[in-house]
Amino acid sequence: MAVDFDLGPAADRMAGLLEAVPRDRLTAPTPCAHYALGDLIQHVDGLSLAFTAAATKAAPAPGTPQGPSGNAAALGDDWRTRIPVQLAALADAWRDPAAWEGTTRAGGVELPAAVAARVTLDELIVHGWDIARATGQPFDCGEPELRACLEFVSRFAPGPDGSPAPEGLFAPAVDVPADAPLLDRVIGLTGRDPAWTAA
């Protein structure tokens, strides 16, 4: 199967955001309502390992979360240098066409590998935006990435007749104008307010 998109730009962007996180901000709120900033960074730590294993079809490394992660106490002191290395390995793993073939596992769930790649892109873009907003950093994302992410998250938005979102991966969508920028539309569909700012 062909590689539909390169995760490198999203992984590099996330690494840059993490490297610039102020040391005194780990308890700050984020647009992801259940996570303080340190919790969210630990979630990124876990997903970088889990989705690398998903790409290689390998058993997750010992200690890799098998379900939702998000506990700043488990982050470790070397996160600022360690997670960017993991993100680079993640992007590299998904550059192999074999990563996109067949099925794989992530977070204890079996799913088509191509879907796992889209989940990975969504996680990197949406949580990258979360971290940028929580720390007052700019966030700029390319249109091809955003279109792939919008196509994915649109599957989980409530139906036009008001029917609930399938499998409820996200909080209820926030209404965003139809002509809003692509990033705002993605963010709104994941249950976040595109106008959210840190207090």
C-alpha cells in the first residue's frame, strides 16, 4: 500500500513545541479539558511509542501505555530531549509502505493500519494545537495535513440529523462557521473551542 502522507512535518512541529514549553507551565490548563499541560505531554510521550509500534507491527515496548495515558507524574525528567527522538522514530516508521498494510494494534485496539496512521496524524495535530495554545506558541499547519485530519475527524462528528458521533472519540463538536479556516474546523470537530486561550 502507498504511503498517503508523511507524518514528519507534524512530528517535527510537535517536537519544536515541546522543546519550547516553559519549565513553570506543566500544571497549566489546556484546551483538552481533562489534561493539565504535563499530563498532555505525557500522553504524547505514550502515543509516540504506541503508534511507532503500530507502524512496525511490533509488540509495544515495556512500559508503553496500552490505554489512555496522561499522568505528568510518569513523565520523567528527560522528556524534553527524549520525546522528540521518539517522534522522529514515529515519523520514520510510517514512511515504510509496509506500515500502511493490513491491520495493527494501538492502545489495545485492533484496527486497519491506514486508519492507525490517520489517528496518529490527528493526535499530533490536535494535541500540538492544544500545547501551542496552552503555552502561547504559534501553530501553523499545512493544508494537506489539515485536509487529511478533517476527513478523519469528520467521520466522528454528529450526523447532520443530530445523531450521535460514532464511537464517541471526541467531545461534542463546537459549532464553527462553514467558511472558517481548516484548522478551526478540525479543532471544532474534536470538541474544542478554536478561540480558547490560556488564562
